[in-house]
Amino acid sequence: MGSITIEEVKAGELEELVLMARKSFLEAFTAGNKIENVYAYLDEAFTLPQYQKEFLNPSSKFFVAKKEGKIIGYTKVNQVPAQTDIHDPSSLEISRLYILEEFLGIGLGKDLLDYAFDFARKQGLEYVWLGVWEKNARAIRFYEKNGLVKFGTHPFPFGDEIQTDWLMKKSV
């Protein structure tokens, strides 16, 4: 499979990251959603200007998984005040964790999750939390297998719908 590395994204890699992120989002969410809502969300949240803005926020970090120099997965984490919900200074939000479909099932998701857990510990934080679409059974199973537990829900605007995300967390 070749070696895979995980590192913080560099400014010059943001365009490649956005392209990878858009592809992986389409792979993950086209099924079960109205396509116009998928594209509306992509055009709002998965654009180069949006990623540049998030990259410049000192409370957010992007960690990318690379194989042979190409980005194949990533996670984005937020500390307060960049968090989308909760806003607990003792927590770290995993706001995104995506992997290209061809690299699913090789343990990369766990590696990215563990990287975020390690980052939280190094920052002296107490727990990690995230929101996951209630209909994304595969992701929910993955997070449960890795020790996260549901502690609530929150609404998630998605195109012309309001979906429900489970809030899940794990102490670190």
C-alpha cells in the first residue's frame, strides 16, 4: 500500500485539499440526499475561499493524510471559539474527517481520529466531540468502535432541509 503520513496542511496545499474534500464528500453523501442539497452545501462549505478562511483561523487545524505526496484524507479540528456547537474550552471538535473512498477500510480513519485525540491531549484538553449525520450508520459504527458515545443531537442545515446530527464524544 505504500507509506501514508499525517501532517498539518500547508497553505500551498489548500487547493488540492479542497478538491479531495469535495470528492470525498460527494462519495459519502450523494446517496440518501437530494443532489441539489449536496451541491448547495459543497458550494457553501467546500470552496477554496472558505478553506483559506478556516486555515487562517488560529483555533482551527487541518491534518492531512498523504500517500506518495497526494492528499487522500483529512481531519479538521476546532478549539473554542471556532467550534460549531458546545463551545467548551476543555474540548476539541472534530468538524470533519473524510477519506477518499478507494482508501476506506485500511485503518486510515482510525489513524486520523487517533491523531486528533493525540492533538487534544497535547493541548491539555479533556475530551473530543463531533457531530455525525444520524443516517450515516457506517460513520456512527466507526465512531462507536473507537470509543465515542452519543450525548445529544443538534440540527444541521443542509440545502433546503434541516437534518439531525448525533453529538458524540470521548474523553482523552
